Amino acid sequence: MTDYLQKILRARVYDVARETPLDPAPNLSQRLNNQVWLKREDLQPVFSFKLRGAYNRMVQLPVEDLQRGVIASSAGNHAQGVALSARRLGCRSVIVMPKTTPEVKIRAVRALGGEVVLHGETYDECSAEAQMRCDAEGLTYIHPFDDPEVIAGQGTIGMEIMRQSKEPPDAIYVAVGGGGLIAGISAYVKQLWPETEVIGVEPIDADAMTQSLRCGHRVELEKVGLFADGVAVRKVGEHTFDLARRYVDRMVTVDTDAICAAIKDVFEDTRSILEPAGALAIAGLKQDVADRNLEGKRLVGVACGANMNFERLRFIAERAELGEEREAMFAVEIPEATGSLRALCRCLSDRSLTEFSYRMTEGVRAQIFIGVQVNNQQDRFALVEHLSNNGFPCLDLSDNEFAKVHLRHMVGGRLPKSAREACAGDCSELLYRFEFPERPGALMNFVTSLHPSWSISIFHYRNHGADTGRIVVGVLIPKTEMDGWTSFLSALGYAFWEESKNPAYSLFL
């Protein structure tokens, strides 16, 4: 049996890696009623813990193997760890990456001296190609997780946590992909401080370790979710599974919204932006606190990576509010009659709206898509009841994945035939964009300023987190009241642009 404690104590990682701080998370601690610390592996030179295991494996290779070079298959953090280690050791490194790898990660590997080979669409295809090149070119394959020396390198994180803690933590939360990180940490911690829980965290759509531990053998997933791409592994390693089965106390699974919320939590405490896999442990920590009603505990979350694609930030910011249950989404029914929109806004006057989408429809009732800030789940339920009691039947869509991902961007449609016929010759549908200072009451001020006889046919508002709010409004104005509309625009005091002749409007609205 491998003596992992000895391997970890003798691991050579600090030639390239640094001992990262164990930082308190005051905001999280206060909110969760527990003492929370973050192990800051996002501060490594390659912004990830992967450097530790890669270097520890490579530095122990025979000289002749180093002279021939090494190869790895990875789309991200392991690739950078291998490339940097190879540069430090003066050897050739070949990194096989999927063709779909973002250019920013390809450039990062090349900047570290790695030879990038783009092959296939998945990790499995890359791994097969790398193994083939091993045989053909005499290269040594550096496994991203299922190697005792890689595991030992990652285990130095557990050694640092216990040394940096004034008292042993009650629990350490660790992201799990292939299992190298949790295998190393648990192998060290549980042999010296068995009372400290080591808890693994996986996305609900990439839970290979959770299923494997439940079944008692390694389970291969048919497919995995790719949002937390750093842990998107279909099958955990043999070595890592054996260690997890021996030392890991429990597993927690979390959804995408919870991961996004954890990214925001870490940002608020550190001003650093973790990648989804990097924030996974913190999301699991929060989930476990809620599931077990933990209070007054000493909890550590391993912030294991910060190689974030900038393009993802908008999606993450949007979903974070839902993950924290600070935003709710509703389909609200209103009478299709003049004044209904104003009445609904009055009903929501003490709320901060994040989104408001309406398009006039046929019939006597209309549906409005609304996003609104709430304090918690109970507040959300209370708002549903409040709207219903005021004559606005409400469907809660906050947990509806289709609504969260697609519907909020698709709400719309064309002006109903009956409205077009009623308007023919006598009035026009005008489309305008407005900008106003983003402050409480500004939206309500706009709605109440509209003339009660003007029928609103389109209304869309989305809070983008900027200092200005943006509204698109369609309004049916009788030709006899055009002067009144012009006067309204002049007196409003908001910047505006007419979009009635915009081709996008004519095509889709």
C-alpha cells in the first residue's frame, strides 16, 4: 500500500508553487453563522492548484525521460501546470487540447513554452491522442489526477491548511473532478486529524465520484455538464477512488446557480473572480451548512482555480442572484386593459425590479415576465401571495431552467391583429428607447408619467447593474394626441431615441 503521508511530506512543489494563504471570509462567515476560511489556490502562478501535482510528478522523472519530454491532455489548468513545470525543468512539453478550447487558454499554454496540439472535441479524444503520441515519440504522459505523485503534490494543500489553522477545522470542502485534489488532501488530513471532515463537492450534472461512492465501484457517466469545465470528468481515477472511499466523509452536489452565487460570494470577500470549478467547494460549503443547519463551526473551502473566461461573467452575474435567492422570476397575469400596467407597477412600488417584459396580446388577459429582487425564499412566496391577492395571478418561474436560460430573452411577439385593425388610420404604434438614472422609483416615475389613455403595447426593462436603466416602450398613440406625446417626451427629462423604423422592430415585434 502506498504511504501517501510520506509522499506528501516529501513532495517537491515549492520550486514552482507557492504556499497560498488561508484567508478569512468575513462576509460569508457572518451570513452563514460559521467561521469560514478560503484556501487561496487561485493565487498560484498559473491561477490553479494543478501546478503542485504536475511538478511533483515531473521533478521525479529520470533524466532520460525528461530529455525526451512530457505530454498531457488538458483544456485548462493541468495544461498550464505541466507547461510551467516543463519550462522550470528545461524539458519539452506537448499539450493536447480540444479544438473547442478558448483561445485565451491556448495562448496561456504557449506563453509558458508548451507545444499545443489541437485534437478532437472532448477530453477523452485528447487523452487517446496523447497516449498515442507517448508511444510514437517516446514522451512521458503526465496524468491530470490518477497518479500517486500527482496526488501527493495536491496533498500539500492539506498540509498547509492544517499548519495555517490555529485549531483543526471542523470540515474542509474540496472540489472533485477526477479526484486528485480530494484524494491528496484527505490522505494527509484524515491520518493526522481524523476528527476533521473532508467533504467533496460536485456539480449535479458531473457527479461521478458521488455515484461511485454510492455504488461502491467507479461509475462512468454517459455525459457531463460543462459549466464547471475544470471538473467535467466522466470517470474518476482508480487511485483517487480508493483514497476517497477510505477517507472522504461525505459528498455534496450543487447546481449552476449555486456555483454562480459562490463566485459572487468569494468576489465580495476577496475581490477575486474564481472560475466555476474554483468556486465549487464554496458552493458546497454553503449547501452543507443549509442542509445540516451548521452553526459555530470552523469551515475551510478550497478556492482551487481562477482561470475564468471573461465572456462568462454576464451569465454568472445573472444566475448568481437566483442562486442566492435574491432574485425571483414570475409570469404575472394582468387584464388586457388600459391602466392595468400602472396598477401592477403600483403593487410592486416597494420592490426593486430586475426585469419587466410585456407585449400586448389578443384576448382579455396578458402575461408579463417579471424579475424582482427578494430577500429569501419566504419573501418570494410572500410576494406571490401579495400579487395574487391584488388581482394578479402569478406563476413562480424561479426554479424553471428553461425560463432562466431562454424564456427571459425570448418574451415578445407581434402586435395582435385586433389592435392593428383598431389602430388602422387612427393611431400608430410608436417604439422608443429610454435611459434614466438607475435609482429607486425611477421606473415607477416613468410609468405614472404616461397618459392614462395611451395603451402600452410593449414594455421591456432589464437591470444590467449599470448606473443607467434602459427601457423599450411601445405605445399606441391616436393621431390626434401626437402633440401630447411630443410634449410628454420633452417634459420627461430622460434621454430617448425613436426606434419605430428600426428593421429589428419590423422583423420581430
